[in-house]
Amino acid sequence: MKKTLLSLTALVVLSGCSSAQNTAPKKMHYEPTWESLAQYDETAEWFKDAKFGIYAHWGVLSVPAYANDWYPRNMHVVGSDENKHQVATYGPLNKFGYHDFVPMFKAENFNADEWADLMVKAGAKFGGVVAEHHDGWSNWNSKINPWNSMAMGPHRDIVGELAKAIHGRGLKLVTSFHKDRNLQINKDNPDKWLDDISYFPYNPDMATSSTDPLLSIMYGNIPQEQFFKNWLGELGELIDNYSPDLIYFDSKMSKIPEKYKLEFLAHYFNHSVEEKQQVIVTHKEGELPKTVSLEDFEKGRNNAITQDFWLTDETVSVGSWSYTNNLGLKTADEIVDLLADIVSKNGALMLNVSPMANGTIPQNQQDILLSIGKWLSVNGEAIYGSRTWNVYGEGPAKLEKGGMFTDKVSYGAKDIRYTRKGNTIYAIVLGWPGNSSVVTLESFSGKTLNTIPKIKKVSVLGSTETIKYSLDENGLHFTTPSQKTDDKAFVLKIETK
């Protein structure tokens, strides 16, 4: 397997970007079989402790800055709003195709060190970028995919610059890989041209149907076996040259034959052994076994504590993962509440940001990240390195059903989420009940716990005030500080004997 991938990437110079890990993986050679790969620890120790990461949807798809990150596809759907906008702005699609946006992606303001510094200030422990989205554009110096950021557009190795900056700051590197959907598989069935299992809809009047050797690669209009080889080879490039700590896969991985997935995993795990890394692979909706990967819930999460660790990918924006003009944004408060809920159930949050095509992360997005970082600088001990408690929380705001794309939940002062470190329990209160107000944590009652812990000390992170408390059969009662500690959630630290 290793020889196969290295032969595909022989012309690529290894950059040696690996980072030190807490614990090296089991020193063995992994074969491309599910039995062999299952011996790898699919949950890295660093991931169990990290809890929060940041990545970016950024590339050629950022250039149109209209509608959402599916603009590259929907501009080809005749009659859609994106199609009408495309034709009105750039002309007929047989004259100006998606590939014509490539020279407009210049990334002239992109600074990997500034991005990495922002991630650190935001409190992230892992970070990165979409290495390749559904549009077939590679944000690295690829020898396999001609549509890459070194050969065209910015003429820069974006993943390479970020790998150096992110690993250089002690963070773990994420490269997300969305290529699977790019393969056109419905072109011979006109009734299914618009089936989104293929990202670009085949249309004889547009470049998506082109057999030009270059254009056909971008639009996924190539023989399936060649696509699968490219898929495997590009992942080999990412692994060999940048040593990512986490590779995230988007949906439609079911399009890739099993043998290619096995060869990818074996190479990634064997590379991690050589580099003394612990690495993570994520999947959605069972597209990889849990024995080799962690489940990701896009814009969702579990509704209860799970034994397995898992990931949520969510975006700071509303309506689009990539930058658009007049992009709506969530608040830092919403994201902190979401983070607390995820961590209380054994998950981690990977938050997406949406840079402009020139590489600038807009200030309003930066402000949200900095506000999250400020909160974590005070309350991070309730998040980083924590584990779940007997219950995940209490209060009226609950998810009725877990999974991807869960309903929005609004949290308030009556909603509490719990985490734990050893004999210390953290109660994250998702709103301010009022100054000097008595709050009862019902989860400390005999109705919830078989044995009520003996409490040694109670304090509020970020406050110097002595916290009054009492414990009885109805729960733990405490009085909030006389001054609000934060406009977002606050944390009660409960030290037990």
C-alpha cells in the first residue's frame, strides 16, 4: 500500500510538517484490511482533550460570493436563482464557466501566520482548511490534480503554509476532503442530471460535459477508475507532505470502492506510526466503520451522553459555509452554548469560518472568535481535558433527536451542562440568572444520583467572591456572584471529596 501511494506522489517533496503528539500509536504495520486497521486507536488522546477546533471553507468557491457554498453546482441548474445571477453577472455558461473563476482566486491577503494566531486567540486546539471541496479544486501543491493553488490562482501552497503555521503553534492540523461527491455518475441518465450525488450536473451545453482533458478533471467527468486513483493519490499527497492530524470526510464517501478506502487508511495509519502521531479520521452516517473512525454530525450532535467520542462541524455563519456578500452570522453566545452542550455529551466542536476570496477573514467573524477565546481563557478548564459526568445536564432546552442537521435549540439561565475532571464537577450555566440569585442544581439530588457527593468547595470561574451553597435532598443550591461574570455562560466549579 505504502509503495502504491508513494509512487503516485514521487515527484512531491516531503515537507516534514509533523507535530509532536501526547502518545505515539501502537508500533505496528497496518494492512489494508478492516481487521488490521481496527487495531488502531481511532480516538487520539489529544482529540479527547482538545474539544474545540477551527477550519475554513475557502477556495475558488469563495469568488462568486453569492448564495452559498453550493453556488458552483447551482449556477449550472437552469432556472435557479444562482443560474440567473451567474448569467446576468458573467454571461452565458457556454462562454463563462466555473473554471473561469480560477484566475480570480488570488488570495492576495492570505497570511497563514495571522490565521493561525487567530485560531490560538480563539482558544482552538486544532485547525485547518478545506483541502478540496466538491468543486475539485485542491488548496495544495498537487502533482495529481492540475486544478491546484500552486499551479493556478494564487500560485501558493495554501495547505503547506497553514501546516507550518498551525503545527508551529502547537495546534493539530485538519485537512478536510470533500472530493467524493465530485465524480459524475449520472451523466448517462438525463433524468438524474440534477441528482446532487454528483456535484456538477452534466449538461451538454455547459463545461460540465466537456471532454477536454483539463476541464473534465475539474467537473468530475472522467472514468470512474481514474477518479478513484486520483482520490487515493491526492490523499497520499496530503498525508506524505503535510502530516495532518485529522482528516475529515464529507458525505458520499459511499461512492468510493472499499479497496481504495482500505488503502488510504492503511497508509495514513502507517504514516502516523512513522511520524509518532495519533491521527483521526471522521465519517458521516456510517460511511466508515467506527472501529477506524469517529462519527461527525454536520450541524448536529447527539442528544445524550455516548461512550464513543464524536465531532460536530458547525459554521460561524448562517446560510453558507463559504463567504458571501451580506453573510449572516451566529453570536459568540450561541456558539459557546453549543460547545458546552457538545462537550457534555462526549463530543468536540469544529467551527468553520468563511474567509473572503482574497484571504481576509472579515472582522465581524474575527470578533466572534475572539469573544469565544476570551470566554475560554476564563472558563476553559471546564472544557479542555474534561470528560462527561453522570448526566449531561438539566433544564428545559433539550434535543428531542440527535443526528445531523438537528433543530436549533435556544438555551437560557435554567439550562445547565456538566463536565468533569477527576473529583471536580463543572456546571456550565447557559445564561445569567441575575446577581445574587439562588440557583438549584437538581442533578445533585437523590432522584438523579445514587450517591450524592460530599462537597469540599464551590466557586465561580472568573469571580473572586465566596460562593454560598447548601446541599439537601432537592439538590445543590448556590448563590450567584453580586456581579455578572460574563454575558454568555458562566461556570460553577464544584470540588468534591
